[in-house]
Amino acid sequence: MQETEYIWINGNLVKWHEAKIHVLTHALHYGSGVFEGIRAYDTGKGTAVFRLKDHLNRLFDSAESLKMKIPYSREEIRKAIKETLKINNLKEGYVRPIVFYGYGKMGLNPEGAEINIAISVWPWPQYIEGEAKVMISSYIRIHPQSLHADRKVTGHYVNSILASIEAKEKDFDESLLLDYEGNVAEGPGENIFVVKNNKILTPPLRKQILPGITRDSVIKIAKGLHYDVLEKDISVKELKNADELFFTGTAAEIAPISQLDEVFFKNHEITNKIKDSFKEIIKGKNPRYEEWLDFV
Ligand SMILES: Cc1ncc(COP(=O)(O)O)c(C=O)c1O
């Protein structure tokens, strides 16, 4: 990863290599942290953070699922993110706020452990380069009755790590996880979209997948381009009979899928239309969506 100079931690800006924590940090042992992945873009009118308020709302929702009281307000964190981008002179890049149960308490109930918050920023090119070769994972997405699968909690990502390792071992770029009922869920860090007969389909939000902010943006962009968008359960068969497939996510942005298991997808026409529109928006070139940009 590409380092920057400063990390914001518990209200202070410290040098990148000095942003350290104790080995008995609760979250390190038990996965009791919540985080966000956000992007800032260099627009014609300066750097803007994409849908920052929505990311902060999701961070607070995630914290609430762990009964974690974040010791800063949304507005304070919003300001701290902008400050961290500015001090690092980062015009475009990735923003990673994390709130976690820290030192002071071992045992599973985190009550009594200190709550820490850190904000790091760094340059991070699109996570999936070009078109993705995807396999259907042998792991299923975490069950919503086992964990709050619609929240961004650090411990949940072991499920994503296992699916990613499996995909790399089998020479794929990425995996796709089904849910506990055998329907299509999502990638390890991306939501999935299907294009079929000019209609755009994506799995519904039934607390089994992360409510992606790029997913929501794509739904709005596609409707704005006059496509029908349907949030519905999708079977593997529908997926393999699709005209086009693509992933969405802050890190991956909009990534066309060229292969799913043994099936190849050569057509990315509608995916590319949506992607072009998304690119215009994040670069501040479409005034209709300017409210999605929070200028630094
Ligand atoms: C499991 C999972 N699904 C989907 C996404 C995409 O969400 P977003 O578009 O908000 O980045 C992410 C990334 O945050 C994720 O981790």
C-alpha cells in the first residue's frame, strides 16, 4: 500500500508509523470494530468526498449493532476526514475510518473497553482492474441470524477473506457468495448487478447483504437513464443466463464481469453506459448529482 504522512487517531494527527495500538486490543482478538470504505475524487472544483453523509450514517448504524457509542458526532468525523485528506495533501484516494473496542477489557462482552477511532487515507487505484473473472464461492454469505450481515463489522470480513483466498487459489479474480437460501448474495466486498433484456436486476436488501452505497448510486443512475431496475432474488441459473454482469463497490467502483465459473460474458454495453455516467458524477461533471459530492 502507498503510505501517506498522517493518520487521525482519537482526535490527534500522528505520523503514519506512530499510529499504533496495544496487542490486547479487544477488536484484534474478537473482530469488534466497525469501519467504512470511502473515496475522495479530484473534481474540476477541488477534492470531493463521495456520499460522505451516507457513509457516516452507515458507520453509526454498524456501531449501533455492536452497542458501541462513538465518542464523536457525525459532523466531527466528517470534519476530521476532510482535515486528514488536507494535511496529507491527498487530492484523490481512499478513506478508511475505523471505530473499535480497544484496550482495557478481555472477555467477549466489550463493555468497559475503550472505544478508539482512527481515520487513514491513501491513494488506492480501482480494486478490480479491468474485467473480473469470478467464481461462485463454496462459502455462503454470513447468515443474518448469526451476525448483522447488513452492517460493516470487522469480524464479518473473515467470511470475505475465506472466499477471496479460495478464488485466488482457483485462479479467479474474485468470488461471488450465495445466501443461506441459495440465492445470489454479493461479492466479498462488492454488490452484484445483472443485466437481462435491458432490465437491471440486483438482490434485495433483506439484511443478508451490505446496503452498498455504490449499489444505491447505480440504482439511481440506471433509473435516471430510463432503465427498469428490479430488486429481486436472483438464482444462479438467472445469473449464468444474464446478458451482462457487474460488481459495484467503493473500492471496486463499477467492475464488469467477464467470466462466471464456466460462462463467459463479452457484452458490457449497459455496464459501460452506467460506468461512464458514474465517472462523470464522481468527477463533478453532472450537476444533477452534485449533492453526492462533499467538497473538502
Ligand atoms: C461485503 C460488502 N458488500 C458490498 C460492498 C459495497 O458497498 P459500497 O458500495 O458502499 O462500498 C462492500 C464495501 O463496502 C462490502 O464490504
